Amino acid sequence: MSQASTARPLVTPSTLRHDWPMDEIEALFALPFNELLFRAHSVHREHFEPNTVQVSTLLNIKTGGCAENCGYCSQSAHFDAGMEREALLAVEEVLDAARAARDGGATRFCMGAAWRKPKQKDLEVVIAMIQGVKGMGMEACVTLGMLDDDQVAQLREAGLDYYNHNIDTSPEYYDQVVTTRKFSDRIETINRVSEAGIKVCSGGILGMGEGRRDRAAMLQELANLPEHPGSVPINLLVKVPGTPLGDSPDLDIFEFVRTIAVARLLMPASYVRLSAGRQTMHDEAQALCFFAGANSLFYGDKLLTTENATTDHDRQLFERLGLQIET
């Protein structure tokens, strides 16, 4: 599989909108499917090489025992999802995984820990991981929960490239998913990270029983931030037995593709990432997502604690679609 080094066209802040009203976003969702995809693909081609995909690898560096009660999460201490609590991984173990990810084509290594907020002693270990990943020539991303100003400053000093902090869903539907924190808590952390000069990775989860208006409102929140997230992961709910959302009804895959397309139209210069749930998608659905503007994905056999499409299968799909890995 060949790899491509691509230079992104210059995108100035003046070309991006941060004032999307709800009625305009809902009108995009309501377009005929082919018209929506045509518009999204056209915008995608203005800002990215259309046949290149950025790949990231995600590693769970601390499993289980989280104090939050996110209804989709197997790692919450509030639910019995069969997940054993594990300690923070050793630095060298994480760096071994990062080397393997780099050798497999990943350009960004993402590390996730099941915390509401990191403790200082744990943050120091994570900083050593970040520095090690950066030393390999990869971008480093972490998701550690909520952060205060001092923690953000330490991560910035360590050279962190991206901080992941998903908003999950709309402000109106948020308390149907999690009640141990507020939607505003997520926005506050995102703003804190962005103001410090660290790029933001933030998206949501589809298929949690939300309606189309909630999906539109979630994207509105992201698109109307002072700066668009550099990466926008769009997840399809992985239904975990033992969690409150484990029996959620299936989401129409065309609705998922529509959300990818609208995300591309609202945030044309952001990477839109296919994240959790890909292992249940047919190749044809993923191909539609790539056409609609998805140009990033998580690469590897597992995402935190859930299964992911295998690396071999992804490479075969890239070959069939003529996609190259961004370097």
C-alpha cells in the first residue's frame, strides 16, 4: 500500500463560518441524499486531497473504574459491563505500542484514560508518554477527562498536539446520556485547551436514541466554536451489554452518512474521522462516508475497550477504493 504526502491548501479563518443557525443545518440534513453528498464532496475537494486518508491509532492506557456514568461506556464504575479495573500502563509499554502503530502507517498516536480528571502523579506519567511519542516523529493526542488551567499548561509544555474531548450529543439530549457532569463542563474544557494553543479533537456518538435535531445541534455546537476542532470524530454507538444504552435501536446507516456530510459542510477544513462502530459497517457504507468527506479513521484492531475493523481489512479497503495513507 503506497503512502502519500499531501500539502493542504491554505485555509484562512475568513473562509470558515462560526455562525450556523439551526434551521440552516436542518435544511442540509433534509437535502436529497445525492445532493447532500455532492455538496459535501465538492467542499471536501476544495480543502483536502480527496483520495488521501489520515490514520490514527488509539490505545487505552488506563482501563475501568471511571467515576462518570456515561450511558454508552463499559468503563464506568456505575455499570456492570464486565470490565475489570486496571492500573495506568507503564511508559515503555505504551511507547512499544506507539512504535508498532507508526510502523503500521499511523501518523497520530492517541492515548485514552478512564478518568473524570487526572491526578498530578498520573499526569506526569502521561507527559512522559507524550514526549516519547513526539520523539518518534508522531503527533500525540490524549483524552483524560476534564482539565484545569495548570494541567492544560503542562500538556502544552510537553508538546501535546491534540486533546480529545467529545461533546457526545446535543445540549438538550445530554442528560439522557450522562448526569455526572454537565454539557457546559465539556465546552469549558474544550475552550481551555483551544485557548492554550493545543488543537482540539471533538465530536459525538450517533445511535444513542437521539433525534436528527440532536445530531444537528451537536454539529452546531462544534461548528460555532471560536475555532473549529482540528479533528471531528463521528462515532456509531457500540452497544455494550450492561450499559444503559446497550439496547438502543439501530441507527439508519444513511443517517450516519448524512451526519458525516453535514459535518464536512459546516467544518470544511477539519479532519472528519470515522471512529467507533466501523466494525459493524459494510465496506459500501464506509465508502459513502469517505465520499461524503470523512478523511481520517482510527487504525488498529481495538478502540479503547471495543473492537475495531482490522488493519488488514482497512488496507484491503483502501486498495479497493484507491485511497492512500497521509504521511
